[in-house]
Amino acid sequence: MTNPTTVGNTAAAAASASIYDKLGLSSSAAATRTPKKELGSQDFLSLMLTQLKYQDPNSPMDPDKMAQQFSDMSMVTGMTEMKKAVDDLKTSMVSNQALQAAGLVGHKVLVATDQANLQPDGTVEGQLALSGSATDLTLNITDANGALVRQIKLGSQPAGVASFQWDGKATDG
């Protein structure tokens, strides 16, 4: 006795498999395809043309809606380009600031602060900005706890900038 076997339509199965392959729906095509993270203007135009191609001739797409979609895509493209331009400008500015800072290495700079650190040679140089003239200007130098370390008498000073230098020593030497 022989076992019954079912003979299928292999030509139809092969044809349907090739259609799936052509559409990129086969498992091998799906495994090699990498999904996009975002759609671009080419994708938008492809979708729009596909939509026009398959629209119902008795009920065509509203031209106002199509114009709105084109306008929306143009706006998104413009905003994307503007973001890229701003990012490029930011990168350029950071690079420019680094170059400017590199040019200051080895030079003295003036920083607005109410604190100073003694240099290795034990001195501090600075300037005071005076909004008006002073007849008896005194600079008080205090420690981290606010205790008076030294007073430096700068005397009479005109409005503007008054320079000073401290040798790092306390009043008692």
C-alpha cells in the first residue's frame, strides 16, 4: 500500500514568493533592511505621488489639502535647515572662544571678583573701579573667615581705575 501524498501547485507558490520578494516582504529582505529613523523630503514626495497614483478618480484629493501638505513639508525642511545652521554657529562660537582663551595663556587678565589667590611669588595685583573720586581710599584684605589681614592705604584717587599690589603679608609682617 502506498502513502497518499498531496501535490500542491508549486508554480503558484513560487510566483507568490517572487511577488513578496519584489515587494521586499520576504524574510531575507526584511532581515537586511535597516529602518530609517526619520523621513526626509524624498520620502514625503514618494508618499504624495503614491497617494495621487492610487486615489479614487471619482473622489480626487482636495487641492487645498495637497497645498497644505506641501507647505507643511517646506516648513519642516526650513526649520531643520535652520536648526543645523544654529548648531553650526554654536560649534563655531565655541571653537572661537577656545582660540581666544588660548591667546591669553601667559598673559595677565582682569577678572571681576571679590576674592584673590596669592601667586607663587606671594603677590596679588588688582584694580578697583571707582565711580567717583576718593580722598582717603583704603583696601581691606580679609581671610576666608572675614578677619582683617591687612589694610592698604591707596590715598586720594580720581574716578576710574585704581591699581593696587599686595605682597601677601599681614599687617604685623
